[in-house]
Amino acid sequence: MNIINPATESLITTLSPDTASSIAEKVQQLKKGQIIWAQTPLSDRVDALERFAAFLQQHLEACAEILSMEVGKPLQQARNEVNGACARMDWLTANASKYLSEEWMVTEGGTKEKIVYEPLGVVCNISAWNYPYLVGTNVFVSALLAGNAVLYKPSELASLSGMQIQKYLYEAGIPEDVFQIAIGDRQAGELLLDADLDGYFFTGSYKTGKYIYERVAAKMKPCGLELGGKDPLYVTDDITDIAAVAAGTADGAFYNNGQSCCSVERIYVHEAVYDAYVEAFVKEVKSYQVGDPEAEGTYIGALTRRDQPAFLAAQVADALAKGATVLCGGKQIDRKGYYFEPTVITHVTHGMDLMREESFGPIIGIMKVSSDAEAIRLMNDTQYGLTAAVYCNDEERALTIQSSLNAGTVYWNCCDRVSASLPWSGRKNSGFGSTLSHAGLRVFTQPKAYHLRG
């Protein structure tokens, strides 16, 4: 399996994918190791994962350089990702005992009652390429804390980062028969779906998530799906610092080359501030440094997937054919690598692919609205339901709008962020199940009810 640098199209290295026999061997190894790991005191599991976070911090530059090289992420953003993963682990390890320890419900009377949170067993984590450290942490760290063994498949586009994760987990004291990595593309994924595993947790596209869900449904095993989004953002008429709002929301749309499930994908702006906002937004986007991801100062690097520039160009062409206006960008950059110009498009409608289908790139459509009611209707007019954001000066107004939005996460005066203390979950085609928070720790357990009468 060839690992290609998306910024240069050069070969980084070649890896040998897992086979049916190697995956079967790993599953059996994990089944044996999980029994011992589940009996390991929770405090020891916490200590090991705290050491893992420390190792990532110690080797930050090495991890960031590999990540930037294989997915095209700007180097500083790669550093930010590793640091962000460590911050999430800080919360998970600090709160594991609170939410995973046995819980007494009735302690008086003839019958005492308690809940014990037992691990699922050996879980499969099929992870994503856009944030291998962050979205991986959401799953495998929580699963390990809960006493599970993990068979982790990084995306074939982020295999080297997956191997770094495995390396530092082992150095931190996670046994080899508790965490194993599966290398490969879709073929390896199919083998995992056939394997005798106790839960499946996937991060990626709706299409692949739906396929995985259908494939494993007959097993009657837990399945968590963190899928895509077409995340809307609304700017009301009462904002005062338009330049600051434009800069913050542009970052929400273009950070990580727009390759985030919670990136802002469509923007609605009240007509009273529309012209000023669009002018400030375009000015901000035009200031972004585009180029070599490993060069300091680069904000827009290479797209990770070879076919993504053509996909974005098709969205632009569809929008233009239906009356849209391109204010900046709009085409693939003529250079080695998978680059696309940061693109801002106005005069958009919901009849355009740009406003309906997930873009996953440095491209945004901005639409004028006349009222909060119109904005809410348009924001909810989607098959997805991951995040939605509102920018305004009135908190009560923002909360009223947020309560009408059908999304798993809502933001007021912020966007494109995840907190370890809050559940990360989607609605509709954005998936189901939760990671992070107490819900995301307990999703990797099966509660057992104890009725104790002495």
C-alpha cells in the first residue's frame, strides 16, 4: 500500500496491508488480553493513558511532522491537533473513575442496589484521516479506560499517524494484546466487519457509515457512527464587530482546509449586515497563506484526497450554472499536489449542491436572509444534523434560535469546536451514539444491575 504525500504527490513509503489471517490472529490475541485488562485496576489504566498523553507531548514535533506530511495538514495545525488530543485525554483520565466505577443506587433497606459498568470486550475502531489523533482519542482512549481491548484501523490516508499512536501506547504500558492496529484500505475494513468483535465505532462519511451499520446489524453488537455534516451558521443583524465575526467564522469554515465534520459549510447572514459581513469575510479569506503544509505560516495546505479538487470544482460549476457568484477562488491550483483555492461564493440557493452536499474543502456559500425564522428554516433544511452556530449579541435570542435547530451540538458566538466534557453526537445522517463526556465513557460499557439482599 503506497503512502503518498498529498502536497507533492511523492511516495513517502510502502506498507503491507493486513490479511484475513493476520486480522484473525490479532482478534484472538486481543480476546485473551482483554480479560486481563478488564481485571486491571482502573487507576492503573488511567496511569497508562496519562503516560501516553505525556509521550505525545514529548514527541510533539515528530507526530506533527508525520501528520502534516501524510494528510497535507499545515504544520501548526498538526501541532494543535496533537495538543488538542492530549487536552481531551486530560479530561477523560481525570473523570474516568467518576463515571466508570460502580455506582450505588440504593444503600438502605433489605435490598441494596448498584450498577457495575463492565466493558464490551474487543471493540473495533475504524477511524478517520482528517483528525487521526483527535477522533481516535474520542474512541480508543475511552474504550481502553473502560477495560476494552481495541482493534484500531486508521484510515489508509493516515496510517503512519496510526502507527505512531500504537508506538506510544505500547511505550506508555498498554499491552500489545490490548491494542492492535489493522493496516489497509477498504479490503481490510471488510475483514474487520466479518470479524468476531464486540462493538464497532466508525468516524467518516455517511455513505460508509450506513454501509458499516447495515453490515454489522445482524451481529446485534453496539455500533457508534460519527458521520459528516453540512453545518450551518447564522449571523444576525445585531452584531457590532463585523470584522471580528467575519474572521472567526471564516476560520470556522477554512481551518484544516475545511476538512472537518464540524467545519462551517454554509452561512446565512441577515440582510442588514450582509454586505459589510461579506466584504470583511472575503478580505479575511484572501489573507490566508496557501502553500506547503510544512512551511511555517501556511494556513491552507493540500487537500488529503486526490479526487477532492475535482469534486469541489464540480460544486463550483453547479453553483455558477444556477446563478451563483464566485467572489474569490473557485478552482484547483496549478501546482504539484492536491490544492484548491480558498473559495467564497454568494447568490447561492438550496438548489445548489454547494448548499446541500458536504463539501469537505476550503469552500463556502453565503446566503442573505431577512429574518430569524427564515434562517432557522434554511439551517434545518438538510439531511444532516451535527452542529449549528448562531452569532448575535443577545443571548436570549441566540438560545431561542438554538432550541429550534435539529443538531447534536449548537454554538453561540463560536463554531467548529469540540469539548471533552460535552457529548459529541449527530442527528439524522450525521450518525448516532456519543463520544466524549460521561456518555462517551459509558458507551463502551454494558451496565450490569446488582440486587443484593443479605
